Amino acid sequence: MGNPSVAFVQQYKDAIYLLAQQMDVRLRPSVVNDNDFVGEAKYYDQYATDDMIEIVSRYSDTPVQLPDHRRRVVYPRFFVSNTLEDPQDALAMLIDPKSAYMQAKIAAAGRKQDDIIIAAAGGTAYQGKAGADTATLAAANKVAYNYGGVSSGCTKLKCIEAKKILDAFEVEKTDRFAWATSSQLADLLNTTEVSSSDYNVVRALVQGEISTWLGFIWIQTERLTTGTYGRYMYFMQKKGVLFAVQKEMEGRVDERKDKNYAWQVYLRMCCGSTRLEENRVVQAECVETF
């Protein structure tokens, strides 16, 4: 007599569910976007400040001041993601995975764009006539991990200091953004006193009910990089960083006759980023406690 379990059946859902992951591009709205990027490099000309000269005598010569021209450069970076659906695997599958493959690639491309922007905000920028000179964030544009006298995460004190730095550089108060992780937002909520008038605002910020606090539009991202003592977060004005696109993400699904007519799911993009001006970017290092 056979075991009844022989007749048991296994049921499979005719769909593929993507695991939890960032599915969108989050940081591009917070930086300058250039969608007209061609060539092996693109230069962005800038002009610094002028001064006024007082005329103290009659018929004096007209003063001549040298113009202060500057330039930043962006280099294109090419990225691809490619997956083959083997013909034999396709015959053995209950479902067609190509749509899920493409969705996953689009999500990966969005995350890569955020990574490129984050790297540009805190990394080395290239400048000068031929783009051979370098520029880095100065100490004046950084809030230390122990600002306030003690190692800490994201605190109200650090946020106020970042705002003060931008204000001191006369940076526009419009289009200011803060990039923070969920841990940094939780830090901020836990270090803001319940009696404080800011507490309810920060709580609403953490819950996603509002997006603005201290004049910054807050964007949550889990892709911020780490420093020596903690994870960096950024406070910036939109003109501080540029993202240039030579080719937006472009996908296609084709049969590969050289691979026994396997289906190829392919996505590509070409882009680059640079920090346009140090005075518009503040980096704060936060010790992670969550």
C-alpha cells in the first residue's frame, strides 16, 4: 500500500516577487541635472566674486580687475546589467522571469545613480582649464563626529551647525537638501527633547508625514558612505552637485542566436557627477547607534 503523501501536490505562485530593495532614484531631484552630455568629458565654466574699488581722486585711472574664471569637469561612466534566460531553464519554469529581471535592473540603475551622486558630493572634484587640478571639501565644510564635545550620531546641534555653515557662505536658502539614513533620522528623533518644539516636527519627518525641517528638504537614503568614526550625511544647496547624463537607462530584451536563442535582458546607462562648489556642500559625520 502506497503512502498517501505520494499524491500530495506542490503549488507555486505564477509570479516572481522582488526582495526588499530601493526601487527608485532618490537623489537626482536634489542636484543640478544636465541631460545634454556628449563627448569624452564636459566642462562647466564658473565665475567667482567681484569687489568694488573706491575712487578717491579726480580724473583717476579706471581700475582694471582680473576676472576670476573657474571650471569643473565631468567624465562619463558606462554601466551595464545583463542576464540570460537559458532555453532549457525557460522550459522547466512555470513562469516567465524576464519582467522581474528588468525590474531588478531598473532598480539597480537607480541605486547606482544615487551612489555616483553621493561619491561626487564628498569626493574629489576635478577642475582647471584641462580638468587636471583637484578640489576637496575643506575642514570648514565638515561637521565632526564629536561636534559638541562628545561622539554622537545625527543631532539637532549638528544640523544647526550645517545650516550655519551654509548661511555663512551666503548660500541661497531655497533648494536646500539633507541626505540622511534611517539610523540618522532615528538618532535625531531620540536626541530631540520631548519638550522641544522641534520634537513633533522631527517625529513627523521620521514618519514621512513632512519632508522639511530647518529649511532643508530631507531625503532618506541607506547608501551614504562611512568615514573613520561613523557614516556621513550631507547638507547642501542644489547647485552644489551636478549629475550629467550621456545616456539615460535604456533596456531591451532580445534573443541571442549565439546562445541557442536564449533571451537576454539587458540594461545600460552612461552618466557622471561632480561637486560644482564646496561652499554649497556640508558633510557631517555621525556615529551610528542603531
